[in-house]
Amino acid sequence: MKAKVQLFPHKNLTTPTIQCVTVPGDVRGEFDLLANIRLAKIVLGQTTNGIALTSNQVHKMLTPHRFFVIEPKFAEKNSLPTAIINPSWAPFDTSLTAEEEGCLSFPGLRITVGRHNTIRCQFWDDAWKSYTMLLTGLAARMFQHECEHNDGETLLKHLPRVQRFQVLGRYKNAR
């Protein structure tokens, strides 16, 4: 069976990922991480509308490390590397923007989500270069969305409980 995007309600989607730690000389550990990043890039490349994908969204992932990969054109347009390792972020200001969002793990589902429009983020790329930068607009929204996946959270967390059950019912009936 080939690797593919993991669909809701698979348990991996609600399981937090593991912080990536490098130890000097740990060639096997770094090889496993890079193999996982390569696998995620392949799976993302097979999608038609995804801009990013986390390790716990990939079926058959060896170890769900804390990283996500970004579609190359989107990454280049936003001056980001295609692999984001150990991401974290904080709001840069208090303004939120509510926009409709989708998710590769919930095909066809769109939910309006309020997110910070500008964030300060920190991460490493797959060459272990450290980054601290400001992101705005869609890049900031994507970064927050993918960090939620890394934390074992899904889009559904943004819905009130009753609405969450209604959306889940419609989603399951549509599949």
C-alpha cells in the first residue's frame, strides 16, 4: 500500500507529534527524520490543492516527528523552506481574520476559522538552519493550521460543541 493523506477520524490526527531532537553523530536519527520529510513531500505532491502537510497526516509515517512540509511554489512565494521542523509561533498583534479553511484530512469540508493575521514564528529547515520570522496572510494562516496538526488538533476545535457534532454528522454521511 502506498503512502497517502490520513483521513479523519484516524487516531493519528489527534495524536501530538514528537519534538525533533538531533544528537551529534546520530546519523540514523537524522536519516529517519529526512526519510519522513521526503515521504511527506511525496504525499503532498500527489494532492491537487494542498499547500502543506504534517507528519501525522501521512499514512504509513514511520515516526510522527514535529514537522510539516510546504508545497514548493507556495514556499518560494513566501520565502519559506519546503520543510519546517519544530515549528512554534506567537501572535504578533491581536487582530484576527475569519476566513474559510479546508484540510486535506477532511476532503470537501470547509470551516470558517478566526486566526491571527500576523505571527512571529520560529523553526528549523531540513539543513538545520534556524529561522525567526514574521508571517502574514495566508502564510500565517497555514503555519497556525499546521502547528495545530502537530499538536494533535483538527479544524473541528474551532467549532462550538453542538455545531461540531452537526458538521461531523454531515461529513460522515457525505463520505
